[in-house]
Amino acid sequence: MTAAAVTSPDAAARTLVSRKVDDAHDLLAHLPAEGALSWVRRGEGLVGWGEAARLEVTGPGALADAAAWWSAYTGELTVEDHVGVPGSGPVLFASIAFDPVAGTSVFVVPEVVVGRRDGVTWVTSAGSRRLPSPRPVPDGGAGRLRYADGELDPVRWCAAVAAAVERITAGDLAKVVLARDLIVAADEPLDPRRLLRRLADRFPDCWTFAVDGLLGATPELLLRRTGRELSARVLAGTAPRGAGAEDERLAAALLGSAKDRAEHALAVDSLVGALAPYCSSLSAPEEPELLTLANVRHLATDVTGTQRRTGPRSRAGLLELIGAVHPTAAVGGTPTAAAVALIGELEGMDRGRYAGPVGWVDARGDGEFGLALRCAEISPADPCTARLFAGCGIVAGSDPAAELAETQVKFAAFQAALEG
């Protein structure tokens, strides 16, 4: 295990206060230009800034080490929580590597958190208990944008998809998720606040997230924990949007597609199988529904369960549960080990924190994590450059050209935020 933690000298001695404030209808408006932390959907959620403490961790025990660190950190705080809802009191934002063993996962405790749930707004901090004033975002974009292929150009990526289909047809595995990256360079530094605002406006049903330079709008809820109640939204199977009657035709075709439904079933089974040992009850509808977004539709299934009250796994915290379910077939494949190995062989890039869990957990163990999809990473060392990611599930019968087109549609979600 490799870890590096930076904690403010007086963090353990501070009194942290969560107090209701006048309603904030726009959480994102309070974010600063640097260090923005976000988990917002339909105007509710959490935003934060500043770093009271930070952990970067890599290795086989990465999530267990992070959970122990968070428990120790919160155990030394004096907390006055006058709100008492999930997300009030101490909060840890997290962006976990797709491969936590090899990649670096980042955990940040903000100095200030502003939350909103069911119309109630609160501020958590060690200092001022007033809601900070909204921060203006400069008008105008980042100027001219220049795009370049990432690790694999479209031709070589399609060849990788074709190779994956051959392996699936040969019976080596049932599904693998292959992703590609795209590099964008701008004339001016990219402002995360502007990007988050545009993503939230265009994709209100997605969770607009930002942690340590990785930001995006994910439609996929990996796992939510509230007390012992667990829930998740599984997405697999995608179709583009159309105009008028064509849009309805595409929707019906997705819902009736044997290929997409098979891919979706693998993703649901993957999550349910991983959660089952931790749950006294667990349910998933037999038929998927359609999730309609501005640019695509997905097959979607909402899974719900109740965590066991007895037995050794009854004590599992949210980070342990995240470690148990990730990677699902939605971002890795089936079987998991074979799929992840094939990703390393064919994909040609280091995913970093792309397609990894992203979200937050509080001191009670409540929290929400999605999958870092429809996202980009902006490096503090070069704020004029971003790395975009998009991927799709490959199964028997997948067509490389069609899969390439699907990644382009998914890239477009973030490109629209950059270019608008």
C-alpha cells in the first residue's frame, strides 16, 4: 500500500458545525474556480471546497485503508450537527481509481460543505455558519478548441473491438467494456464551474460530480446507502436520440434489442451477485426501463436491498460495499477477472479514475457513489487541456463501427459543455 495524507494541523481539534441556512436554489453557484467538489442532481446534493484533509492511496487494501483513515479522522472531531440528514456533519468526497490496486484513489475532506436535501439547505464548516455568497462565473468560453486522438485512433480502437468480439465468440468471456480517450486543448484555462453548470443544465437527471480535477455528469448510481437501505441504478444498453418518429423508433428498437438486453442482464446480475452476501433482502425488476437523456437512451434497472443486521458482513461500511461491487459488468465485463485482463490487453490506455466510483460518504456511513462516466480530467499543471473518456459494452455480435459511433455520441455530452 502507498498512501500520502495531508491534514491541516488543527483538524483533529476543531469543532465542526452543520447548521440550516436560508435556502440555496443553486448549489453550483457557490463553488470557487479552484478545488471544486460536487455531487448534485436536480439542484440537490453537496458541494464543497478547501481541503481540511486529503488522502491519496494505492494498493490491495486501498479502500479498507481509506475507511480506517476516515473513521480515525472523524473520531477526533467534535461535531455539532443541527441538521441530522445524510450528508450533514463531516463529509468525505472520493474519486476511486478504476483499478484501486494499481491506480491512485483520491479522498478529500472539504473545509466547507453546502448541502441541500428536500428543500433544506445547510452549511458545514469550522468557521462561518452563513451561506457563502454566490460566486460569479466569467462570461465566455475557453476560446478555440483543438481535438486529438488519445492512446488509440479510431481505426486501431475498432480493431481492438473486433479482437474483443473474437475472444467473446471463442467463449473466453461474455462481455467486456472498452473505452477510448480524446484530448482537447483550449486557448484559455478551462473553468470547472462553467463546465459543471452546463452539464447540470443539459443533464438534470444525472449526478454532476467533481473531485480533484475529474468532473462530469454520470447517469449511473453505483450504490447509495442510507442507514441499512441500499439502492443502485444499473445502466447497460445504449441508443442515440432522434427527431420525431425516428426518436420513438430508436427507443422501441433499444427496448426490443436482444443484444442490448443481454448486455443489460449481465450488468444487473453482476451487481446483484456482488451485493447478495451483504443483504437480507435484495430485489431487481425482471424488465428494464428506458432512461431518456438529452443525447442518448439507456436500458435501466433500479436495484434495492437491505443490509444484514447480523453476521460478519453486517458491519460492512459503504467503502467496503463499493469495493465488493466494483467493477460491475457495466464498466468492466463478465466474468470480471477475464474482462479486466482483456481491457488491459486491448484498450491501450491507463483509465486512472475514469469509470471508477465517485461520490461521498459521511461520518454515519451514509453516502452516494456513481460511476465516473461522461467525464473529463483537467490537470492542475495544465488547465488548458482536458482528457475526455467514453466507452461501451462489447458482446457477441457487436459491430466495431457502431460501437465507435456510440463512443462519439457519449463524447458529445462533454464536448457540448466545452463548446457552448
